Amino acid sequence: MFRRKLQERKLDADVITVSAGIAAVDGAPPAAATVERLRKQGISLEGFRTRVLTSALCEKAHLILVLDESHEDFIWEKKPAHGDKMRLLGQFLFSGPPYGIPDPLGGGSAEYEKTYYLIDSAIENLLHRWDSLKARYYSPGQKVVALGADHRGYAVKEWLSGWLTSAGYQIIDCGTNSEESCDHPVYALHVAELVSQGQADRGILVCSTGHGMILAANKVPRIRAILPLNEEHAHLARSHNNANILAFGAGFHKREAIESITREWLRTAFLGGNYQRRVAMISRYENSLRC
């Protein structure tokens, strides 16, 4: 479906589209219900055979699209070096979590019909953002950092924006835009939502202490915001907890420390494995509260 839509829009003929499954059997034919549903759209799966998602496929990929959170958890756990390439298709479709699109395998025609339309709509929305996605994921790629601050953190945010831009990051500035008194949750929640939705890879928040920002940001699903003590603290937050937002206190962190901490945090990879299993436990509890 994705390949055909690219062709119909004459977008990037050199993009190679490959499918794989986390629990697939190499060489198996597709589900009969999938074949039948796609035939209605004039898409033939003749000769198609399933394949297992391997590290080699992930290495070659620029962008990895997954259906639901279990697929996301698998990649973060087993292939964490490629986690930042990953997007849930539902992030292009739904305004908030949960972003998972259900796998219809084992269901009836109604389940396949529903999943088809969800995937189709998600791909349509994705292609509306194709230029920005290419800039972010395809060579050379440019990570996106969302910044937010209240009036106490405004000056530090402005300085951070310039420094990160010069370092090659794409910035989304969520405000505030002056030193006039304002409410920090407005900016913390905006940044956190962009990270939760996958529109930003990371977020950085600044207020007087950092406390207000971290308290607000961690109310947003899928956010793991931390208030770092030093470089090592930030390194461990990334490598062990996959922390996706930093909060700083402009009245407690010097700019030299903010720069060194941020640099270490941005370049540190998440280790996955048992650490992802523990992160997923938090996510599952979080999801249970939304049911």
C-alpha cells in the first residue's frame, strides 16, 4: 500500500519499501484475508512471502513503521540502536495515545476491513508530511528537539536553540517568547505532546528549578522526563530508562553544565534488553489507566 501510494504521487522512485514481521515465518504466504482485501484495491500479493525482521533489515532502513506498541517494544528491546528510526502508524492518524493499530491476524473480514482503512488513512496523512519526514529520517537525517520554557527559563531556551541549531539539530520552539510572567505547564505539555506523538525525537524544558516542568511533562503518556544532576546522571537516564525529555533549572544549572549534560544525553544510546522490559512495565500500567 505504501509503495503504491508513493508511485501514484511520483514521490521518490528510489525509495525501497520492505515488509517484515517480528514473529513471522520466513517464506510463508500472506494471510488469505489480507490477499483478498488488497485484491479489492487492485494490489496483488502474488509471489509475496513473509520474512522475519532482522538486524540487517533495520540497519538498512531509514524509517521503520510499526502497527502497535508491542512491535515498538520489541524493537526497543531487541534492536535498540534502531529505535529512533521507528514511528507508530497511528501517530499519523490519532490525536493522542494509544497510537496502536490492531493486527487483524486471526480475525474475520470486519477486522481486516477496519485495519485496512486505518492503515490507508495513516499512510495518506504520512505522505502529506513526506518532505519533513525525508529531512528527518533520510540521509543525512536531522534529529528534532522540541524546546519549551517559562519566563524564568526563556533566556536559557533562546541560548539552547542557537547552540542546538549550530550543532545540526532541527528545533521546534514551543515558547515562551519573552520574559513576561507565564504558566510553565503550557510549555511543558506542548513539548511533551510533540515527543509523545513522535513529532520530536527529544524535548528540553527550562524553568527556575526544573521541578514544575518535569511534573507537568510526566503527566503526558509515553513521556519519561528527568531532572539531571550531571553528565553521568543524564547518560544513565538515556541508556537505562530511554528518557526522552530533559528538564533544567535556570536558577540551579549553569550554562556550561547544561551544554555538557545535553550533549551527553543526546549522544547516548538506549541499551534495550532488560531495561526496555522495565520501561514497558511502566507503559503497560500507564495504558491500563486509560482503559
